[in-house]
Amino acid sequence: MTTGSGAETVDPGLPGLDAIMSERRQLINLAYRLLGSLAEAEDAVQETYARWYAMSREEQDAIASPGAWLTTVASRVCFNVLRSARARRETYVGEWLPEPLPDRAEWGGVRTGGAPVDPADRVTLDESVNLAFLVVLESMTPAERVAFVLHDVFCHSFAEVAEIVGRTPGACRQLASSARRRIRESQAPVSPTARQAGIVRDFKQAWEAKDIEALIGLLDPEATAVADGGGLALTFLEPIEGRDRIARAWVELAGRVPADQTFLERTVNGQPGLVAQQDGVVVTVFAFEIADDRIKHIWVLRNPEKLRAWTTG
């Protein structure tokens, strides 16, 4: 049995192993929201289990709540990753976007180490995991993000958060409040999911028809489009701002789409989106933020390292 992406083997006969491993999905869910990357979340959880099994049996038995211990350690690992991520992302080619996830029914792919994705690694999709939400989390300081996600999303006390970020409970309360304010300021009236799906469908049809006026009509006047190729896939490096510029860019893109590439309507992080497939392989994921029946943001994910969960077979 493995404890994560690194294929570390543990003895399945160890007492309490099932209880320890049953925490895995919760830890993956937590780490993904903290890091915005499934690959980094898997590594953080792997590190957490490695620390658990590095302890003696006596040390393990002395822990009253192994689940709470695992959560605390995973959160600390993620906090440290977040603190180093800013420096690493300064050297990233182009814009960095959170890793997109498919609907659970469509989940495929392999882990970093080559093993198939386990169902226990699937992230529960809800409003705290849509791309718009994760993009706002990216704008927060590491301490803000950890305080907000642990307290507001996973209902941990500020005393527990304080142990992880090295602040007082009062300071953590302020961090969460600041993060909450960022979320509120970024939110706009959200269209019902069925309406969003219809708008995405209309966008796809207008794009395929190269109908620039129809595209403009579907976009918010101040819409933005951001792409993430990570230097591994061709895409635009700077955000495109304004519906006229986006519409022209998408019409131009339509003229360069390979004949064997198809666009399909899919769920992206719980929201209606699109994917581009070539030879049956997902090469691009398009996520949208739609408010007041207009597309406000388009996120284009082309970095193949962030599309592993979309690979079937």
C-alpha cells in the first residue's frame, strides 16, 4: 500500500492502519484548497504520512487523535510550501493558475509517480474549489489563506490555526477576517448553473462560428482572459483585457485550431466549462466566471502537468 504519490510502502498489518489511511481524502481536500495544485497536495499528504510512519509505535500510541495530528501536520507542510511558492512562481513562465479538476465521474489520470489515481484522492467539488475562488486565494498571504481555509472552510478553531501559522488566536481571527473581505470584494452576483451552462454553450458555438459580435455580446465589458502554459505549451503570456480584445483573440484562435481538435462541454471545478481534445487527449481546459449573465473571466489551462486528472485510460 502507498501513502501518496511517492509509492512508500507500509505494513498493511499495522493496527489502526485503516483509520489512519481513511483520513487521506480529507487531507487531499484540505491540501488542494490550500495549495491550488493536486500534485503539490499529493506531495504534502505524502510528507504527512511519512512523518507519521517515521515515529515509533509508542509515539503513535501517545497521540490521542491521529486524525487531528495528521491535519495539523499537513497544514504546516502546506503553509511552508505556500511561503516558498511565491519565490518559485516568480520564475514561472507566464501566469500561474490553480490546477483544474474534472467532474468526479470523469476523473482519470495518474499520480506523479506513475500510479493510477486512487478514488480516495478525488477532491470534493463545492463552492470552495471553483477556479474563481481559488484564484482569489492565490492573492492572499500564506497566513491569510491557511487561516481562512482552516477556519471558514474546514471549521477549525482559531486556537488550532494559531498552532500552525505561529500567531495568536486573535491574530488568526484578523487574518481570516482580511481573507473573508477579499472574497466578498471579488464576488459578483452569480448566474444559476443551468444559465451558466447555456452561456458557455453559446460561447462555444459563437467561437466555432467565428462570430465576433456574438462573442462580444456574451462577454462583460471588462472581461479578462488569463492563460497558463507554464512554458510547456503555446499560449498567450499576458492577460487579455476587455471584451473586444478577447473576442478578436478567440476568433483568431479559431482560425488556427487543428482539424483534429474538438471542443466539449465539461464541468471544471464544479462549474460549466470547456475542454479541447486532440486525438482523444485533453490539451486545454477553459474555466469561466459568469455573473449577471456575462462572462467576466476566462481561465485557459494548457500546462500539461496540470491536466493529469483529465487524462483517461
